Amino acid sequence: MAWQDGTFAPPGEPGVTGDLFSPACPTRQLLDRIGDKWTSMLIKVLAENHPAELGFADLRRRAPGVSNKMLSQTLQSLSRDGLVTRRVEASVPPRVYYTLTSLGLSLDAPLGAVRAWAEQHISAIEASRRRPAQ
């Protein structure tokens, strides 16, 4: 958003959306996060179980192919962004549980629409991938 003098407000200012084409734009960084396949999968799994909590091992079983490291990093990012709450149960070893916040739950429908679009159009995408490059 440009001010009257032609300068730009810093991203994060109330009412300012930033510059999606700038790598430093917070909106772009958020889109990078929510566009990640593991984020989409975890939001779906947590939303299906909301408001119940799921443990780390449960999430790993329900997200085939995710490594412990990637699951941990994704959950940390979602927690830092306020999309997931994390609860540690004092035990040996400690048990960690996750659930969506209301903000995280609000993300399920938009990501669901993207998943539905992908399912609807995967045949056309795969057909394009099989065509020789031009």
C-alpha cells in the first residue's frame, strides 16, 4: 500500500497486505507455509479430530511418508503461527499432543477447496505431464 508521498508502508502494518512478489512479504511467507503438502495434510487430520488432541505418533501414522524431523518442523511452524496448540504431558518420555486453534480450524475449508480442486483436475494435469515438452 503506497502512502501519499510514494513510499510504502511496512508489511505487518494494520490494513497493509504487503507485496506478494517480495520474498520478505509476510503474506508470501504464510502462503509458502500453508501451500506445503505436510501443512495441508496435518490441518486436515487435526480438523477431522477436532476438538480432540492427537499425539505426535498418531499424527505420524496418519501422514504417510512424513519423517519425524519434517513432522516436528511443520508442527513447530504451525504452533508459532498460532494455527496449532501444543501440550506436553510430563511423563518419561514426555508425550506431546496437538490440536487446532480456531484460527487453524478456519484454514481447513480453504485448504479443502484446494484439495478438491486437485482431485477434480488431477487427470488433466497428469495428461499434460505426459505430453512432450515444447
